[in-house]
Amino acid sequence: MVDPTLDDQLPTLCTLGEDALLLVLEMCDSVTLCALARSTSLFTRPAPGEGLSLPERAAWETMRRHFASGAARPYEKGAAEQHRQVLSLHERGMLRPGVLHDVPLHAVEGAGSGWEVAYQAPYQHRTSDADLDEAVPRDARYVLLGALSMTGARSTDRYERGQAVGVPLPDRETLEDGSALAFSLLAWGRRDTVLKATHGEKEFEGGATRSDNLEAGVHFYRWPAHAIGFSSDPDLFFWNLETQSTGGWRAGLAYDLGDSTEWYKCCYYRMLHRC
């Protein structure tokens, strides 16, 4: 027989002390914490002297552990950026160090991602330096470069001239609603790193290149009027710029993309003043 008064004796979130409640929140996954921060008003009163709500304090502690363990890349939070916005980056898989593979399109373009489109065009398009410099605000904090196939191809597919071979493609309806699309590879970093001119016109003859312009395990390089890209063994990614005969060349295992209208080259920026 169930004692009807038993429920009244059990602790609830409302009756837990602040330290116990904070411990519970720290054990929640990032999705739960973001949901709490967005929709729960019960625990949003700042703790005395802290200026942060309990979900924000739990999010801060969660991210501190990830950064300390090396599971997350260093990240500079904007002054007006909320803790849950950083946590949102984490839950979308965007804070892993190095080149990222098969990142869903909605992780970058979805509501609340914080990324703004600067440039999108088929690899066939001849990108110019101005396409990037003029589209990315000078006060943008971070810049992202990525390659996306409109066929739904992934980084692990086998390619011939940019086409996935022997891989079943998603149906047309799935492709059209965007749910099957993912960046085969992408990398991002501070604006001054990603768009930095690392080679002068007479310092680089093409072919293999080396760059000390390193951030979060990725080498970014740019040869004005010739090429821009990044590398992190074994990943290679670059677009031709201005004077080259084609608009692009490589996206990981897919290459010879100069005439491709199915592969898209994408550039985004992050201002860090809104989610």
C-alpha cells in the first residue's frame, strides 16, 4: 500500500539547497542545460555575488572541465555572449579541436547557431579576395570555412572527380529539405588567423605549402590573388582565388572540383553578440 504522504516527504528541485541543486545541474547534459536556461524561470535568479543563474553556473563548470581535459578547443566568449550560447556550440559539436567532419548544415545555419553567412557559391565560381574581405565584418571575432556537397556526400565516401562512388544517396525530398546535407569538412578560427595573408606573391610557387599560422590544430593559409585554405594531416582544403583558372580544387578526399556545381564553398563569421 502506498503512503499518500510519501510524495510530500521526498525532496524536489524546489526544496533542494543551492549547492545540491547546482550539483544536479552539473550532471545534466548540454541539451538539458540549454533547455533550462531558455525556458525555466524557477532557477534564473542570480546567486548572491555571482551575477549568474544556476544553469549558467552549471554550464560554466561543464565547459571548464571540457577545456581543461582538452576535449574542447580554447574559446573566447564575447562580453555580451551568454554561457548557454557557448554550451550550444558544444552540443552542436563545434568546439572539438581540429578539422571537423560531416557537420550537419543545421549546426551552422540553424536557429541560434550564432554564425552568419558571408559567402556561398559553387566550387565553379571564381572566388576573389574581395568576396571574403568585404563580406566578413572587420570586427567579426571568428571565421569558418567549409565545403558542402548538394548530393549529401560525406567525408568518408570514395570519390572520383568530386563524385561519391558506390554510395547510396539520400532521396530527393530529403535532400531538398536540407536535413541530409552536411559539411564534408570545415574549420574555423579567429578572423585574424583564417583570413591572414601568410604568403606574399613571390614567396609561394604553388604545390605543397607550409604555414605556421596555426589555431586549434589547424594550419590556415592564404596566398592573396591565388589561394586560400587549411590543412591538418590528412585533411586538405583549398579554393583558388582571382588569377587561377578555376574556382576551387579540393575538399578533403574530393578533388578536381574546379568545374563542380554540386560542391559549395562556404564562409561564415561570428560576431558573438547574439545567439
